[in-house]
Amino acid sequence: MWVIANRAFSALRKANAIYQYRQIVDLAFKMKKIKTKYNALAQCKLKSLSLSNALLAIY
């Protein structure tokens, strides 16, 4: 009886560890996507700012 309970508990702990690992991987993936979007936005802002400065220098 105890052997069965221990195996079931062990399987539950493994499943929980896999679930927690999956959550960490998902979070890391989401953070990378946000970072990529932020970098792209920052590059657009820099280009826009440079263009604005160039236009101001011309006029």
C-alpha cells in the first residue's frame, strides 16, 4: 500500500516540477518577445528622431 502511495506521490512531484519548468520557459519566451519588440520600437524612435533633427538642420 505504501509503495503505491509513494510512487503516486513521486509521479505527482515530477509532474509538478515539469509544470514549473514549463512556466519558466514560457515566461522566458514571452520576455524575449517583449525585448525584441522594445528594441524594434527603440530603433524606430531613434531613426525618427534622427530624421527630425536632419529636417530641422535643413530648415
